[in-house]
Amino acid sequence: MEGLYWAYIAAGLGAALTVIGGAFGIGKLASAAMEASGRQPEAAGDIRTSMIIAAALIEGISLFALVICILLALK
């Protein structure tokens, strides 16, 4: 039972770090995109498209890491 307890703790910490990292990455991405759009408003459409693609990749990696944490906890 002791090992299972630590597995749940480790999975919870891993999930928390994953969410924090994903949120930090998307926040920095949005900040840079808004600054770039402010500097060159005519390129805002291209910047927005690139930002959405990068945000989707960050969320995909975060979701993958969360699934791994859940699988390790249930093993």
C-alpha cells in the first residue's frame, strides 16, 4: 500500500508541474504575439495563426504528459 501512496503523490505532482509548465508556455507565447502585433499591426493575421498553432502544440504536449501521469498512477 505504501508504494501505491507514493505513486499517487508522484502522479499528482507530475500533473501539477505539467499544467504549470503549459500555462507558463502559453502565457509567454501570447505575450510575445501581442507585442509583435503591436509593433507590426499589418502582420497580425500571420502572427495569430502562428500563435494558435504553437498553443495547440503546447497543449498537446501537456495533455500527453497528463495522460502519462494518470497511467503511471493507475499501474
